[in-house]
Amino acid sequence: MAHSLAKNWIHIIFTTKNRQALISKELESKIYIIFKEETEKMDCYLSRVNGMPDHVHLLVLLHPSKTLADYVKQIKGVSSYHVNQNNWIPDKFSWQKGYGAFSVSKSQLGKVQKYIERQKEHHDLMNLETEWNRFLDINDLNKNG
């Protein structure tokens, strides 16, 4: 085979530092533009992004030459840099160090896209901790091994 082929859809979730509710509607749109621009610079594709004041969800098609860790580091670093350099909020902005990343099969893309699009409605029914624990259970990453 002359070249490598890969199609890796990833649902990524990460929170603001200490899960502070720092992402206002205005800040949200600015951060999402940065995510889109940085994703394109990395030759990846951002299908969906949405979230709440304390966390974000992204559905990304990673380029075969990019690692998940490098992708997340880049978008988190550049977005927090811009928020702080431009004084978009009065507090210092940063993301929590960790993240969740879950592979998405082609057959589930539509379902995950809708899930991300409906984050605000979804969180009227479920808080972040419950949502996170549900993802851990579904992906067999629960605390008990």
C-alpha cells in the first residue's frame, strides 16, 4: 500500500479549569471560531462544537498525521491564549488539563452530531457530572476498572 488511510472521528469533551462557568454566549462564539480556525490549520475537520458555560463538546475528524493529544493541546492552548490576550473576560481563563475523547463510528455520526447540537437542552435534564459518568460507563472507563 503506497499511503496510509484513516478516518478517525472523535467526540472530545473538556472543561474550564475547576469547572468554572466562564463561557458566556459572547465568549462561546469567539472560542468556537478559534477552534474552527485551529482545526483547519491542522488539516482536521470540526463537524460540531457546542457546550455550556463550564465545558465544551467537539466532533472532529482527525487528519491521519495528527495525534489526539497534539490536537487537543493546540486548540486549548490557542483559545485560552486569545481569551487572555484580548481580555475577553475579567478573570484568567484556562482549560482543565485533562479531556475525554471517544471514537465515533460512521453509523453513529448523526446521533453524536445531534447530541452536541442540543447540549443546552440536554443540560436542562442532566448536569455535567452525571453526563461525564454516563460517558465513562458507556465507554467502559468507569472508576472500578
